[in-house]
Amino acid sequence: MEARAELRQVRISPRKVGIVLDLIRNKPCEEAMAILKYTPKSACEPLMKLLKSAMANAENNHNMDVANCYVSSCHCGAGVTLKRIRPKDHGRAHRILKRTSNIVLVIKEKE
């Protein structure tokens, strides 16, 4: 049995989110929550909300015991890229890419 939660169009680069996801992959849910709470990265706040959502889905929708759950898989992909223009010298313009992320978190119950 598995429970999942998705977060779409988060205004953080997928590369930055991936660093934090590597810290919590294959960890028990309570330990993953503690890691997210004390890691000084900007991606930790939305990931903490996502983990809480996945835990609530497991408990309410699938009748799983949250104390025995762990983060079985989590991955992040690129979302829509917002394209902006930065004025430069001599009338030129440079493109700024504001990247977004689509994050999927899956938790399973230990056998």
C-alpha cells in the first residue's frame, strides 16, 4: 500500500529541490520531518507541507499506520519556466529563466 502527494508549479528550481529530496529518501516519516525542519534550505518549507499531506493521505485514505511509514520515493521534475527580460547596456536585453518544480512524494508502510 502506498500514499502519494504532489506539488505543482513551486517557484524553486528543481536542482535546489533535488538536493533536499536526496536527504529524506528512504527515511522514516518522522525522521524525514526532523531533517526538513532543521535543514536551512528554501525548499524545506514546501517539502514539509508535502510530507504532512502525504502522511495525512496515508492515514485517512488508505488506513495506514503513519508510525510505520517511510519515504519510499520522491522525485522532482521541471515545471513551467517563467521567462523574464533584464535590461542590459547599449539597449540589449538578457533573458532570465525563473524555473518552477513539480514534486512527487510517495510513502509506504514497512512490512
